[in-house]
Amino acid sequence: MKKNFRWKKTRYAALQTAGRAVLGIIICAAAISTVYIGRKPYGEGLKEGDISLRTIYAPIDFQYHVGIDKEKTKEERQKATEAVDEVYEIKTQTNQGLLEKLDKFFSRIILVQNLKEIEEEEKAERVKSGLEIDISVLDLKAFLADSKPQETRTKSKTLLKELLSKGIISESLKERIAKSGRKYVVLKIDPAQETKVSI
């Protein structure tokens, strides 16, 4: 009889141990499944652009103190400005107008030079009265004394075209460009043609 009781006791202990083991396995499985199921919608399951089916909470609270860094912004603007070439557009209408004025001036000189019966002073006054530019009588006399006005006209036009093709830059602008470290500017003669001109 004693043997039977011992066997029952051993069987009861084995069942109790097995029950605890099964209970432990069930708890572990429940914990793992809870963690796995809890993570899936937030982790590997979502890709960029996907919409989550539930609310995703950040693990901690955080705040960004947003403000404008004025000094850094100013520096970056300056860098961006310096990175872009300064482009100056040459107006062909203005250039054409200047060349026409030069032509008109020399036509007037040649016309007055051909008048033989008039004194030198009166010739200078006649030229001056028909001009849009202000020029001294002494300078006009020098032009009137020129024996080859047609040649002077051609050379003057060529020189003026050369100057205009390089652009006319004021001294203050030259200083500003030099301070920025640039050695050239871009001149836009027409929409299709741009040339770099050194300062």
C-alpha cells in the first residue's frame, strides 16, 4: 500500500511540473505574440508613403525650438548671391541711338565744312545749334579743321562700337564687383549671345 501512495505522489509531482512547464510555455508564447503583433504595424510592415491603420506614438515627448538664424541666413544668401554670375544686358536700341547721334554729328560737321563763305566761329555755332550733345566751341573747331572727317567718322564709330560691346560700367559698380572677388561680368548682347568681360 505504501508503494501505491509513493507512485501517486510522484505522478502528482510530475503532473504539477508538466503543468507549470505548459503554463510557462503559454505565457512565453503570449508575451512573444503580444510583442510581435504589437510591433508589426509600426515596424517592418510600413514603408515610406504607407498609411498606418492605427495611431503611432513616439516613445518619448520631444519639442523643437524653431527659430530663424538670421546670421546664418544672411551668410547663405551672400554665398548664393556670389555663386551667380552678374549678367548685364546691353540694349541694342541704346547702342544704335548713340551710333546715330555720332553719325548725325559728323554729317553736320561735313555739311558745315563745305560752306566756304562762313567764318570759323559761325561754322562752330551752326554745328552746335543742331546738336543734341553739349560740346565746346573749341572742340568743334578742331573737328571742323579735320581734313578727313569721313575717315574720322569711321574710326570713331568703330571705337564706339568696341566700347559699347564691352559695356560701360560705373566706378562704383566696378568697386562693388571687385569687393565680391569677381574678375569678370557676363554681358548679354542679345538673348542668344553672352560674353564674359574682365573688369
